[in-house]
Amino acid sequence: MGMTLLLTVGSSVVHSAPRATEAPDNRASARPRTYCNPINLDYGYCPIPNFTEQGRHRATADPVIVNYKGDFYLFSTNQTGYWWSPDLAEWHFVKRPFLTQEAIDTTPNKWDDLCAPAAWVQGDTLLVFGSTYSRIFPIWMSTDPKGNHWEKAVEHFDIGGWDPAFFVDDDGRLYMYNGSSNVYPLYGIELDRRTFAPIGTRKELLLTDYEHIGWHRFGEQMDNTFLRPFMEGAWMTKHNGRYYLQWGGPGTEFSHYADGVAVGDSPLGPFTHVALPLSMKAGGFIRGAGHGATFRDNDGQYWHVSTMVINVKNNFERRIGIWPAGFDAEGVMWCNTAFGDYPHYLPDGTEHTPEGGFTGWMLLNYAKPVTVSSTYGANRANYAVDEDVKTYWSAATAEAGEWITSDLGEVCTVRALQINYADVDAEFLGKSESVCHRYLVRCSKDGRHWRTLVDKSRNTTDVPHDYVELPEAIETRYLRLENVAMPTGRFAISGFRVFGLGHGERPAPVKRFVALRGETERRNVWLKWQKSEDAYAYNIYIGTAPDKLYNCVMVHDANEYYYNGMDSRLSYWFAIEAINENGVSTRTAPIQVQ
């Protein structure tokens, strides 16, 4: 997609981006070395009816990525097709309705093609199946999905299942997992690998444990005041002879939407909940990391893909994120979402660690001054730099020449940009053809003399979350994003994000960090610290052991945070680090709450 388009930066060629611990090099690279969440896909405009009058919106969710013959195939909800990528950076959409004609004729909304799909590799074949409570859905198979050549493995998969996942064990036996409910559990069953007929009956595998584990609770504050928590989106990973059953919950609308994991010694359990979520991203620019899947790259490294939440124009306005994942020496499964919407390295053969993957490129323009060409309604200019995907600046029109300028405050080293469009007054529905955004980015050291940094005035692709890794680092203070053409709606930006490094000092370590556990509610903790004068944000690390702080929450402009996700039966450990434009402070020593 948009990541491989020509970038006009003088006469420069694309160069490799350095690791945060390396000096920059000048080796040419045909592709970017980094990516930034949410990933830049041509998300379709969702067919789910709007619950507000704020207009049509993009959405997809419930992703699964499988590595098939060295390429990555991504299937997700309501897209009438799928994407493939050679590198997790450049994604190509393949249009393919997967419903039978009978299903289409009986489906009220024909855009609802594959909902919460399953995809798996069996032998030399890629297979796909969508969620259903009916017996009329087929299982599809292909040995050439890049060429869009598919056949039906079975015409009707009789037992069906909502939010399904299929797992092939090392001995070749095939299992299916499914379930999406706040009442009923996740289920598992063995299938005949040739006919897909069930072997025996479904087995109840797992329910939430919200009476003990706080993050299982429904609601933005994890308090269960509205509904019981949901459990959905099963996925299975086997590692060193153990089975890691993953699941999404407790509600897709919420910041702490996450994937949990339960561990067992056989594919059908019994399974025991891990107290911490596997993937949690409750802070930062875009939140949520639930209902996903774990896969491996061509070097054998694990990655986790899951759903991210916007939830403004509709409860189900969502995107997709990808994070490094893996297992530690004791078999604990982890997913690194710290700095989870900052630039990270793409697969490059580097071994994953719980602390690795982040480029070290900091956000340079959080809450910095902005000027704009015009403003529509209450969608103020500063919303484009407030690190909240739920808010946005909108120009009065979609006309060429509308612009927004970000002042970094001083000359900085800029390495990358992310431009997040907000779809204000969009008119599309479903997957639209020939959609494209066109824009220019200009830079200046003094605000008077400008040069073109990025030229996408002839872009022909849909880039709703365009991420641009610059061919080489530049020194600049001002960046101006100028509209050339919009595919629909007004020129509106939820995040004009600039990454690199300032020329000052990293923040000092955080002082007076304390954790106060609830007396009447031991699932809750009140974290407090002395606010740093030289930091704009903090990462709070959470774990059940001092050397396994695998969960992280980023908070901005605060000196306290309520974390309501603990297991009431366990001790927890917390640490904190401060963040500014120049880097990250030393992390505090972990503190324990009994």
C-alpha cells in the first residue's frame, strides 16, 4: 500500500533506519524497516448501522494473520476480501466474497462477508472459515491465495461456530475452538482433518474469572456495572509441549480490551488462567489489543495481531495493531505493547525480547503549538496533536490547500511521520474502489523558508493511517501537512504525529512512586508519583514478578493512575519510567503490593 510510494525528498534514495542502539548507516533499502500502529490498511466503511448521526465510518476487527509460503495473509471482519504482505509493511488487498450464494441471499447485509474469520494452514493448503450459527457456510481452501484461486473444502460445515479458530497439532490432529458470549464458555472439539466432521462433542473449556481477576470485568473502569464480561475470539498456540489458549475480552469498546491466555497440557485442556492479559494497551494514542491471533515470521519470531479501539462514530469503529511477542525461559507468554503505537522494527531476523522492537524514535509534537487554515465546528486544531485517536481537527472543507502546521518548539531530528485521517462526513459504504488521499508535507527550520519533505500529490492508494519512514533523518522545527485531495468528507486529522529525537536531555527518573492496594477491593490499585517537569508521559509496567513486568500502560500529563486489573489472590509488582522528546528515563526499581 502507501508505504512503497515515491517520497520526494530532494534527490535522496531510501536508506535503512538505524536500530536505537546503532549509529545511522547509509545502506540502501527498497522497503521501510519500520511500521507504526494502527497499521495502514484500506479499511472498508462499515455496514453496521450507525448508533449516532456522526456519519459513516471505517472499521474492521477480529484479525488473524497466518504465514503461508513465506507471505503473510490477513483476514478480518467485514472486508469482502483479505490482504497479503511479503513483509508486514506493504499490504495488498484481494477482493473475494467468501459466502455461498445461498448465504448471500439469506444475509440482510451483503457486506457482512466474513465476520470474525478463522484462517489456518493445513499441509500445503490455506483454509478460511467465517463465523456462523448456520450450517450453510462452507470452508474454503487455496494453494494460491495470492492469485485469488479458491475452492470449497466442504460445502457445508455443519457444526458451525462463532469466532472460530482452527489448530493443527504436531501430530496432525485438527481442533476447532469457538465462542462469543458473556454467559457461555469457549468450546473446543477435535475434527476429522479430511472431512472436517466432529469427533465427539464440543467440550466446555474456559469462562472468565472476574470475581478474582480484575481486568476480566466489563466497562471502561473494569467495574461490571453494565454487563457481565464477554469472552470471545479464541486462538491456540503450542510452545514447548504446552498449549496456550488465547481469548479476547471483556468488551471491544473499552481501553483495556485485551487478549488473555490460559495454559494447559493438552489441546482440549484443562486450562488455567494467567492472571495478566497477554496483550493489553490501555493508554497512548489508540487503545485496545483484543480478539487477535499469534503467528510467526520467516525467522521463527512470534508476533501478535489484535483489534484496536476508536469507538467514536460507532461502538464498533476499530482498527488493527501488530506487536512483537514470544515466550520467556519459564514458558510465560508475553506481548510487548509498550510504545505500542510508536515506530517499531519490522521482521529483520532480530530475536524478540519483552523489551525489544521499539526504534527509540520519540513523539516530538505532543500538545505542541499548531496553526491551521480553517476549522470546522468544535473540531479544534489542538486535537490533531493531543495523542487521542478519538478526537480530531477538521478543516472547513476538503479543498486543496487546507493545511495544518505543527511547531516542534525547537529544531529536532525527524525520522518518521504518521498521518491519521478522521473520516468526517464520509459518504462511502463498504469497500470502495479507487479511493486515495493526496497530500504534501513541507518542513522549515524558521517558519519562513519551506521545502517539500513528502510529496504524495499523485498518490493513488487509500492511506487512512499513512506512516512515512523518511529516507534519511532531517533537522527541522516546523512541519506543514497540506491537503491536495480527499476521497470523501472533509480534510480532518485525528493525529498528525512526528517521530524522531530532540536535542535535549532525557527525563530524570520518576520520584516518589507508590502503589496503594484497595482494602475493600483487592483487584484495584492506586498508583501515584511526583510529576516530572521534563516529561510529557509515563510508562507504567505491571507484572506478578519483578523480572516479568510484561504489561504496560502509557499515561500523559498525570501523576496518578488507577489500575483495576489485578488478581485479588496474588501479589503484584510495578515500575515506572518518564518520557519526553529526547528519550526515556531509567525505570524505577519494581515495587511490590502484597
